[in-house]
Amino acid sequence: APLEVQAPAARAVLRYRGALDNGTVASQVPEGLRGGRQLTIDDLISLELDPEGAQPVDRTVDLRLAGGMMSSAWTINGQAYPDADPIDLHIGERVEFRMFNQSNMRHPMHLHGHFFRVGRALKDTVSVLPMGRVSFSFVADNPGNWLFHCHNAYHMEAGMARVVRIA
């Protein structure tokens, strides 16, 4: 249901690009949703303040995601967790993380303790496609130590994680 708005709940069918569909998904779509418009992430607009991300960032953090099936480690900026430097941020700082995926695998990157903006959408996880780039911004307004990691469990276990320290 929409937050803080008197409107009916939205309904949608979520399909992933490249996912196989043997016809079962189409047959399970409720009648009212058939033939609807396909949305993209650019169609999603957060109801939170600053929906256009108009405020400039105080700091940009470049993050290179790397590793592979022939490697024993998945890394962020060449370091594998737990033997990795924390990412230190100041409370209240507006930060942009720019991720560059230097591997041939997708990395759904997740930041605990915060939501971040990808375009106009508010998220806590974003996929970085193989050899792709994704940026997100957020305000470091929740002090403490927060894990930033790949949601592919074996990538995280093999080191694709960092502690984001906010003080």
C-alpha cells in the first residue's frame, strides 16, 4: 500500500530480463493486470524528500568489484573482507558510491542501515551487471558500523564485503 497517501495499493507482476517463461507466468497474472504497461526503474519515484537527487554529494567513493571463478577471492578495490579497510564516512555526509564491476558475474550490492537513491528510486540493494557500472547516493545519517556486501552468498563469503563506518 502507498505510504502516507490515501490511495489503493498498487499491484504488479515482476519479471526479470532474461528469465525463462514457459507460459505459466502469463496464465497466473490476474485479469486486471493483463496488458498493463511495463515499468522500468526510471518510472519509480520515491516519496521521500529530494526525489530528483538535487543536492550535490560531499564525497564520491569509487568501488571496483572484481574476482572470478578461477580466483579464490571476490574483492572490493582489491581487498577481501575481513582483511579490508573500512569505508569511513562522516555523519550527515551525502555520499555517492560508484561501482565498477570488473568481473563476468552480476553482483547485487546491499548496504545495511541505509536506503540509497538509484535514479529517483529508493533502494537498499542494486545489481551491478557484468562489466557494468552503477552509482547510488545516500546520506550517512545512521551512525555505526554497517556491512556493505554482495548478496550472492558465496561472493560475500569469499570477500566481497566492506564495513561502512559512520561517525
